[in-house]
Amino acid sequence: MDAMLEEEMIDLITFCLQNPNSTERESKKSRISQIGSELYSDGGVDAMENMFFVIQNRIIEEIGKDPKSFRALWNGISQEWKY
């Protein structure tokens, strides 16, 4: 399941970074938030950290843009996650 979510997250964040004015951006951000909740339910904050670490590295390598700002979409899922 994590591999599928990883690929979906990469697609979603890459789209948002490359299309900042798209009308689809809000729905994609909503799905990113849902994935964070799924990760937390499955493996807690560690799963969230691990997923975002991999995603951040891949996106920076593939398109040269930093997705760090998207971490904040997961704020509120856990008291420990504050970005």
C-alpha cells in the first residue's frame, strides 16, 4: 500500500508545484491531506515522516522543486506533526 500512496503523493505534489494556478490544485491538496490521515492511521507519525522524506528527495531530484511547504497539509492529524 505504501508504494501506491508514495507514487500518488509524488504525482499530486508534482502537479501542484508545476501548476500553481490550476483549478484542480485544491482537490489535489485535499487528497494529500487524506493520504496523511491514512498514513497516520496505519503507522503513526513515523510513517508520515518516512513517506515525506522519500517524496521530498524524489521530487527535488526529478523536477528540482522543494515540496516542503506541503508538509503543513498534514498539520492537525497528530499533535506531534507541526510544520
